[in-house]
Amino acid sequence: MPSANNPRYWFPAKRYGWGWGIPNCWQGWVVFIGYFVLMALAALMYLPQQRTGAFLGATAVLTVALVAVCWVKGEPPEWRWGDKG
């Protein structure tokens, strides 16, 4: 049973559009911040101006991993047009 400390979804659906909004629990924030830290490390390791292909590859892998976590631990994505009621 979900509780305030252990919600069912780490990433709630956006109110408008398709996809997920900002995290609503600490687990989601760890994933979210970890993504940006790893992106910064990739930018330092694979300087985009010098190793563009390696940087784009790292960006693609990290982004696919983030979307996979959001897909598994977030609300089911669908188009939303604001409040339903």
C-alpha cells in the first residue's frame, strides 16, 4: 500500500501534454539528480567539442535509462489536457 514515504509512483504524470513531471519522492529525486550529475561527468569526460560522437552516445544511453526508469516507476503516460473534472 502506498504511503507518504513510499508512494506508488516516483514520477507523477504532467498535467498538460504527455510524459512525467518532477519527482514526488526522494527515490525519484535521486534518479533525477543522478541523471544530471552523470550528464555533467559525461561532458567532462567526453568534451563535446572534441569527442562529439562519444558525448552523444553517453547522452543517448543516459537519457534512455532515465526514460526507462520513468516508464517503470512513473504514472502511465497519456495525453492530458488539464484537470479531468
